[in-house]
Amino acid sequence: MRYSKLFGKTVKEAPSEAALESHKLLYRAGFIRESTAGRYFFLPLGERVQQKIMKIIKEEMDRIGGQEMLAPVLHPLFLWQETNRDKAVGFELMKVRDRRDFEFALGGTAEEMFVDVVRKFQISYKDLPFNVYQFSTKFRDELRARGGLLRVREFIMKDAYSFHTGKEDFKKEYHRMWDTYTLIFERMGLKTIPVEADNGYIGGEYSHEFVVESKIGESRFLITKGSEVGMHEDVARFKKEEKNLDEKEQPLKEVEAVRGASMEDGVEFHNLPLWQQIKDVVYVDDSGRFILAVIRGDYEVNEVKLKNLLSLNLFRFATDEEIREKLRSEPGFISPAGIKDNLTKGVELIVVGDDSLRTVKNAYGGANKKNKDLLNVNIDRDYQLDKEGDIAMAQPGFTSLDGEMLFEKRGIEVGNIFQLGEYYSKRMKNATFIDKDGKLKPFYMGCYGIGLGRTMATIAEIHRDEKGLVWPDSVAPFLVHLIGLKGAEEKANEVYKKLNEEGIEVLFDDREDVSAGVKFADADLIGIPVRLVVSLKTGDKIEWKKRNQEKSELLVFEELVDRLKTAVFP
Amino acid sequence: MRYSKLFGKTVKEAPSEAALESHKLLYRAGFIRESTAGRYFFLPLGERVQQKIMKIIKEEMDRIGGQEMLAPVLHPLFLWQETNRDKAVGFELMKVRDRRDFEFALGGTAEEMFVDVVRKFQISYKDLPFNVYQFSTKFRDELRARGGLLRVREFIMKDAYSFHTGKEDFKKEYHRMWDTYTLIFERMGLKTIPVEADNGYIGGEYSHEFVVESKIGESRFLITKGSEVGMHEDVARFKKEEKNLDEKEQPLKEVEAVRGASMEDGVEFHNLPLWQQIKDVVYVDDSGRFILAVIRGDYEVNEVKLKNLLSLNLFRFATDEEIREKLRSEPGFISPAGIKDNLTKGVELIVVGDDSLRTVKNAYGGANKKNKDLLNVNIDRDYQLDKEGDIAMAQPGFTSLDGEMLFEKRGIEVGNIFQLGEYYSKRMKNATFIDKDGKLKPFYMGCYGIGLGRTMATIAEIHRDEKGLVWPDSVAPFLVHLIGLKGAEEKANEVYKKLNEEGIEVLFDDREDVSAGVKFADADLIGIPVRLVVSLKTGDKIEWKKRNQEKSELLVFEELVDRLKTAVFP
């Protein structure tokens, strides 16, 4: 490719809204342009990188037996209604009607579509397992787009869906995909950390994000020293150490407590440790039920864990008014003890407790009346839970179940793998296969995504220096950046022709009215792995310099081709 | 690929709504499935064909210097408003709003988007010409989807846009694209006929469709024997032979004519030839103006030619009531002679005439009054035209400008190339480049499309027999269909492994519970170019049969690989 005719040349300035270095560089070097917020053009250089990323993913997906196919981008909305996801996904889902008033979702993820096409066939256990995938445009109506390609509203995603006879077979695929993802990102120069995460609106029981550590990442997670797997705070389990379990249970006592409504006010008033206090948070679910979440005073409630424990979709905090009028309690003085005795008629209340409540004895807290507290509150004896489990937010500094300290890291999520189990096959009709015994059984499923644009931005963020981008060989838009200097135009042209004949991808800066300095600066900015310079000074030889090294060498053409074909790009 | 694990196996029956053979076969052989009307899943076999088509297009586009890039699928509606195309395209354009109430068009074609990204750069004449293209999902809200992949509502299109300093440079590109399209389709086994067509809502002055002749095609065109280029009736010019020009002009005469309102009634009443009668058709344009189109009695008005001559967008016929009340004329008795003398106040009327009116003298027709006709009507003397040109519909049997007879043919339009000229760059702000003289000038443009799914369906329609599909080597989903028969499982497995090692694409029918007959029938249905059979009977050799030939041969493995690598797939 001759740079003189390339559409999308370098520019000096990035737009002021570009905050991240990778965004600025991808803009300045001519890889991307914004159409409207969060929707990008991939210019010829950018599209070349995107396609190399695509090729690596395809190779590795095919290697493990993946089958590429393609689903429509407009999904009939009735499919999303079949799984109730049209509501769960909420605002992020864009919808459109056609001229016959038929309603579609603009696909942001395609589980329903793939189940729908699979159930058009009579699948037998002999056909299973299979893993089908596609590269296609995805839409997410994000509230805020940011970071160039990092959080966008439209992007190409590789999404894969695997179908199995059951859990055991699925687990093998999950591990295979785990290894494949690690390898895919490695091939692109990205070291990833798998991070256990909540499945969110995708459904299913467990999932892992593949995260590239980076200060600018939006994905925060916890990890212990030496561990290779992280955990999101939404799923991270940790040790809740026993506090005063050797104490004897004391008699429950109601006391006058003229204090403020905060946890700290309680600590100060009673002069007792925070961990001994009971923390109470009241929510309302989408059907109007009240949920009282109770936890040890030094922990926070994690709402995702709470939702998952209760299998609920939507939440909001109860208002002070509701606490007084519906629960007949008092903000700042709520207690699980006795709260159910005094509810307004018709009000439903579920009391959910964190298992940390079993690590304390003789706890203290409110008495469901203003300025009254209870002392020596004990679980089971003084209050009962409707549901008990882990609803506590993990924090850096806490101890993992293995007894190691949890550290916080940040990173960019470039891919994820999900166990879906029977989440879709049980909600969608006829999503079944014929098993060995002749019976129809629901598929056991998984799904696996990689966002291409975000991966490209992450590579740019990780592989750059103060002069510009430094593409890994595997995803570089071209392998060679050839520069011809004044007086050596003819020879440069000849080298260009010969490199093309050798099948080597070359960007040839053949501009005649541009100084050597500008050409060198542009080459550094664009970041192609090998720079070759042909000038009057290089004689019969050609100057060879790798973008990620300082030294340059003079090579004859044959040597150079040899290197390009072997050492540089194995 | 092992057939046992392939998703999308053959089935016996096609759905009843599948009318075309290609549709039935693509369905039965497991290449496609419908999601909702006009929106298709490409199953793994189908997607492999689609990607081979894509690869051929990419290779040929790149060979002539095309630069692949990618634009968002959601186009900001304000861009379509900038060119007024949001109205011109009408119902086919789907629109969607995001959560911030920003309106988008679902791209059906991307001229505005590409002009928009290009104008983000300071383009100099030195950067020109360039031709940028993309493969991306396109949406057309068609009233009727039909023919499987032939007329759909969502599809992948290769759309290219070229930018030039002016007409001369553009013409070179138009010819290059012409040749490239011919070659692209040839490589896929399709012989195309370029057919001159109207540009429609794409804009610009001329265009050519690439049409594959087929009885099931929707594209009708006219062509002379031996010609390599056809013409759509909307643009086809033809010889309008002179009739009675040697006659002397006779005095205009109004006569009583108690007759019906049809042309035949006039012929019968006056006992004069149809060609001597004047045909009058009244339209109303989108601003409420009346348009009287006048033509020789034996020709029909072509509305596209009429629209183009007048540069108008929308049309409807005038009602009888309007003809009486606004034009103060009479349906069936309209005449260009004198019609403007008697219009209702405020009514605007444009009289447009076909140039065929100059081939007759002493014509006859209505007198703008019921049961009154005019005889000896002569152009210029008795009536004047506001606009004159070719608005006549060409018909099979007419004579081309070269003096040859026009025949009608039908075919499937698989691609098209458009001259756009300055259509977009004049309507969109700042769509300019800096010319040699330092002045800003509008780009001169062209655009070039190929629909991938329709191309695939066309190949399937052309290349098939009574047993199934017969893919050309270049686009076949696999090159080899390997069948292992009972007792030779181990050897078949070994051949499969060795072929894979040789880098040959193999579909291996490894099913153990399926008869030889079923396997052979499935192979014929799927239509992969080479069938290899390994059985106890073939001994050390392997049976080789091409799908498009009857004879089979026994070959040793090395021979077979040799053939696969050379003769079959050059």
C-alpha cells in the first residue's frame, strides 16, 4: 500500500475529548474516527488490525472445533420476551419496528437467536456437543460512551454458544475455552487474568472475565498474591473471622438510646465495636415486597450477591416514609428482632441475613422504635432469617478462603466465558435434544464473547511509547513500513515491488513533498513492527529498524526478506 | 470437519413457502434457515460459502487498490437529511431512536457515511483517487421478501465508494470496476451481463447492474443480439421511426366526437392509426403541480424517464375530478393544444412531450371538452412544450439506436456500479478537496455494491442438478466430501487426518449409523466438488468422483492430493 493514496493519514492533534493515550494515538495515527458518540469508523489501518484480531480468534476457535455461522442482527423481540430478557436488559436494549409493525431488538448478545436456530433441527445426543460462533455487529445503548473503543455503543463481537448433553460435557468445553482465550490474547500480546464474575443479565450460574491489567480499566477485582484467578467483588467469597463466639449469650435488653441514625453513632453511644452492631438495609423488589438485609456491622451488603441469593431482578431502597408507615419501624433503629410482629396489614417482608451474623454473640442495634436500642441480640434466639447466605461485599485487605490477603487490581475486560446451564433451554420452548434413552432433554449451554474493538484499544493501550503505537507483529496493520528518502525514490520503488512479490505486507511512504523527519515521526506514530529506510546513504543496503528497539542495521535485500519470513513473524 | 458434529445437517423436506429450487436446496442441504421473513441464519456450511465469496471480492478489490474499512451500521439520521434521502428512500429506510432520543437510520447504503468520514480529513488532490469499501450488514425494509436469499430485509453487502478529482479520473475507475465485477463473478462461476439502469434513490447520472441471466430473476432488460450490454426499460433508448413527415400540415379542426375515453375508442371513431393519435397522461408532483405528459399514441410513458427529465421525486396520477376542476379539461379528451388557456386560477401546469411527437404530422386527439376532438394537431404550431425529451418506454421488438432489434431477457442482479458525480459532495457541506490551484472543489464520486447472500443464491440457482447443489470449486464450503463406509472406518479416519495435514478442506461423513445410500445422497445434495469414498472394496486406493461428472476412479492417496492441489483448484 502506498501511503500517498492511503485514506486516513496521520494528524497532529487528537480531539480534546480523547482522554486516554490509546484513543489519542489511534486517532492521530489514522486508525479510527468517531461517527457519533460511541460509534466508530475503522479506517483502513484500523480495519486491518481488526481483521488480524478476527483471524487469530477464528484460527483458535476453529482449532478447537468451533463452527462459524451468522445470525441476523435484528432479533425478533418475541424471542427476548420468551426469556423475559427484554425487561432484564432494560435501557441498553434498542428496539425497532418495521413497516409491518413487527418489533425487533438490535442484538447486543444472541443467546435466544442461537437457541432458536438450533431448535429448528431435531438434535440427537450424537450431534452434541457443538460450539457455533459468529462475528457480528452488536449494539448496546450505553448511557456513557468512553475511552474511544473501550466503551462503545456499536462494535463487532465474536460470540460463541456451545450446546451439550449435560454439565460434565460442558465443563470440558468451559476449560477448553478458558485455555483458548488465554492463548488468543497471548497471541495478540495481551496477558489476561481470568476473573470470576457475576453473570448479570446473561443468566447462568458462573462466569469469568478475561481482564488485562491496566490503570485505565473499568473492571475492578480482588486477587491474592501469586494467584492466577481474580474475583469480582460481586462474587468474591472471603473469610468472615469469628469474633466473640466464646461469650455466653446474655439476656436481650431494650435500652434508651438518644443517638443519630448512623452506624458510627451507635458505636459511639454504646462504646462497643462496630462488628458487634447489626447493620440493616431495606429494599423494595419489583413486585413491591420489602427485603430487610441484615449483616455484621463492619461489612457492606453487596446487592448483586443479594439479588442472586433471592433470585430477584429489580431493586430500590425503601424510603424513610415506607420504613415508618409500612414496616412500622424507624430509620436508623431497624432491627430484625420483632420487626415482623408489627407490619402494616398486607405488607410482605423477607428478612435475609449474611452468614457473618453467626460470627458474633450479643450483638446490638435498633429496636424498631426511635431512640430505643436492643443489646445482646442473638441470631435464632431473638430473630430468625427467611434466607441466609453470603451477601457481604469483599474488600481489599480481607482474607481469601485460602487464608491469603485480597488485593485490588484494575483492568480492561476483553473477553468473557459464561456457564449458562439450562437457563435458556428451560425458558425457551422445544430447546431440547433426544438423549440416548429416547427422551427429550434441555440443552446444557455455555457462551463466550470477545469484543474486537475493545481488544484493539487494549493492545494499543499496552503496546505504545511516547512516540506512538508499537503493534505486536501478530496484529500490526502492515509488517513493514518502508520509507524512501530524497534521491532514492527509484530504489525504494523497486524494494517495494520486490517485497510485494515476496508476499510481505508493506506500507510504503512514497510521499515526495514530505521531509525525512516527518516520515520517521509518522512511522513511529503508526507503530508498524519493522521500519525499512532506503536512502542515498544506505547504498546497496537497506536500513532495518524494529519499532520496539533502538538500534538499526544495514541489510541486503535477501537477508531482510529472510528475517521477515522467519525471525520476526514466527 | 466431521459431519457427525456439524451443526445444520440435511433434511428431507423444504418448507412449503420455498418456491425456488435454489432456496429448497440451500434449506435441505443445511446452508440457511429463516429467522423471520427475509432475515436468514447462515449455518456453518452457508457461512463458509459466504466467506469464500467475500474472499474473492476482497482479493479483486484489493488488487485494484481498494482499501477495506468499516463504518457503523447505525447512521445518524441528520446525514440522510443533509442529502434529503431520508425522504427519497421512503419506507425501505428503518429508523431507530436511542435512549437519548437521538435518531438513526439502519444503513441500507452508506454514501453519506463515507462522505462524512472523508470530510473529517483535509484531502488534497495528491491523496486522490481512492476507493474505500466495506463488508457490512445492510437493512432494507422490503414490502415483500422472496426467493430465499434473493430478496431479503437484512444482508451483508460489499459497498465501495470512490473519490476523484473529476470526471476523467472517475471514468477510469468506473471501467476498472466494470472489469473487476466481471472477473469477480466469473471466478464464482457466474457469467454477468452489464445492464444500464436508472440510478434511483442512489442519485447520480448513470449506473450498470450486473445481471446473471435466469428465468427466475426479477430484473428485466432489453438487449440486442450479439450485444454484451443490456438496458433497463427505464433508460433504454430506441429508434422512433418517422411516420408521415412528408405530409403537409393541414388546418387545425375541432370536430364532434361522441366516443369512449380510451385510445382504441379514438382509433375506431376516426379510423386513423394509433400512432397518429396524441396520448396524454396527467400527473401531480409532490408540490402539487400538474404535469401533462404527451407522447405518440403507440408509445407508453415511462415514469422513471419522466421523473429524470423533470428532476422530480414523487408522482401520482391526477384524478378525473382534478382534470375537470383544476385543468378545466375532460378525461379521455385532454389535449396539449390550448389546455393552458383555461386553467383554474393558481394552478400550475407543465407540459412535457416525448420527442416522438416530432415523427408525426396532423395528429389527432381530444379538445379539452367532452365529445370534442381536434384533427390536424401539429407541434409548435398548435401546442408548445415546456420540456421535451425521451420519456417513452422501450419494448421488446423495438429497434435499438444501432438499428438492431431489442429482445427481452430476465436475470438476477448480483451487483451494481454507479456514477454519483457530485450528487453527494454538492449536497453535503465541506465535501471538498484542495485542488492544485489551492481551491476547494467538490469530490467526483462513484459507488459499487455486491450483495453476498443474493450472489450465493444465484450460484446455487445456476449450479445445481436434480440431485442437489453443484458448487464451483472457488466457493464450495469444502473441497472434499470424504465418505467412510462400513468396515473401513479406521482407514477413512486416517485419510481424513492426512488430508487435513495437507491443508485440504474436508467434510468427513463419519456417521456410523447411516447407510451408504444416505451418505451418497447427502453428498450429492450438499454439492461439494470432489467426493472421496473409502470402503472395503477400494483396497489401498480411494474412490474419486467429481460432483459434476459421472465417472469415478480409484486413486492412491498421493495422486489424489496432487490432483486436489493442482488440477481441480488452480
